[in-house]
Amino acid sequence: MANGDMLRHEQIKRHMTQHPEAVADVSIRLWESMASEIISIVGTGGFMSLYARSLHLVRPSFSWLVAEAASADKSHRFAQLKTSLAGQTPEQASAANIMLLITFTDILAALIGDPLTTSILGTAWGNTASDTADKESKNE
């Protein structure tokens, strides 16, 4: 696994474990933020295609995930995902969303490259306190 993949995967896991009591809400916030950035580059159709492919690849591991792709309507884009995640234990919901985000970002990185994917995620999600602490400890 490439270093960029590992860093991206760790970033996703950190975001998903920050608020275990609100897994569905955190998941949707991550998806909405990321979608806004990616749609500005590839359009709604491009984003929805990547999302549908990711969902198709992850669904065999989490059969309870609704197989419906994201809605084109921004206000309901991830309604089915939120419903699916909210119906599971926090651990199951978190594991599913982590796998879905990793799959999506891996496909995106394969298409547009790691540096651009990392830049998009940085813009969408910003740096968490743990990201800042990690950077500071590496600079010491």
C-alpha cells in the first residue's frame, strides 16, 4: 500500500472515531463536505458514479447498506446512507462508512492521483486537532 493511501486511510479512521456516539451524523458530514469539493471538479454525475461504484464494492461486506446511489438532490443526497448507518450499532456503522470512504477515496486517487485527492480531502475536511498534533510531534 502506498504511503498516501495509508495516510488517507488513517485520516478517515481518525475522523470516524472522534464522535462514536454520532456515527451517522459524522459520516454524512464527511460525505457532504467531500461531495461539495469533488462535484466542483467532476460534476454531480461524476461524483454519483464514483459513489455508486464504491457502494457496489462495499455492499457485499455490509449487506444492510442500501444499494441506492446518492441522490442528485443536494438536500437528500445521502439520506439512504444515513438511514442505513443509523439502523446499526455504532461499531458496525463506523466500520461500514470507513470502508466506503476508503474505497471511494482509493478509486478517486487512482483516477486523479494521490496529491490531488489529498488536497481535496484537506479542503473538505480540514485538519483535525490530532493531525496538527501529529505534525507538531514530527517537527520536534
